[in-house]
Amino acid sequence: MILPTKNISPNRALLTLAGKVFDRLGSPRTVSGAWDEFRKQQEDSPVSYAFFILAIDLLFLMKLVSLDDNGLISRRVGG
């Protein structure tokens, strides 16, 4: 599920979806705002909100994003 397999195509793997979410986080935004942007990007190949949240969870686990006191998700700067 995280990586592509013979049953999960590369464009449906969580790592790929997380990369697409990460690319769209050029500026801090709410999770809802990130979802709206991601959903527009994925119009040709829709992804459920649950998989979107799992992709964000993966980014948190990899310490690539953070959530600030205002509830905005953004790329982490530094280590």
C-alpha cells in the first residue's frame, strides 16, 4: 500500500500520493485547503479523502511536514 506492488499501480501507492501532496505545499495551508488543491489535481484519477489523509500521515511520519499552532500544514524547514 505504501509502495507500488503488482496489485497497486505506482499512481495509487501512498508514497506517490504523498509526493503529490508535498509538491502542492509551497505555502502553509489548512488540511481542507490542501485537500481541495489535491482533489483538483487528481480529477482524472480521483483519490478518496481517506487515502489523502494516509498520504499526509506518511509525510508526518517521514518528518517532511508539520502542523503549526494555527492548524496550518507546511513543509518542514531544516531537520
